[in-house]
Amino acid sequence: MKKTFKAQNIACSGCSNLIKSSLEDSFGTIEVNLDVEPKEVTVEIADDTKEATFKEEMKTLGFEIIEE
């Protein structure tokens, strides 16, 4: 299921490319919307475990997911 997360600290296409190059091998195609504030990251999430892993990986990269 595709899921969109709001994330902190994403500023530019360089940030977007870092997320994609670091995480696409594990999570498949990742879309980063730089046109909204806060920035949005859309990814295919299979289950809660995969979602938790994605959030942790994003945090490791310096882009914390904003919990709603």
C-alpha cells in the first residue's frame, strides 16, 4: 500500500536524491514532493514492521517523520 509521510529537514533535490539512493533498494520507488511544506515522502509500505523500519531509516539519514 502506498503511504505518504510528512518529513522534517528535507530542503532540496539533494536531500531527495539522498533518500532515494539510500532507501530505494530496500523499499522500492520513493517519491519526494518538494512543492509542499512540510515535504512529503511517498513509499510502498507492506506492513507495520516495514513502516517502522522506514521511519527509523529516515531518522538515521536526518529526516525525521512527523507523526500526525
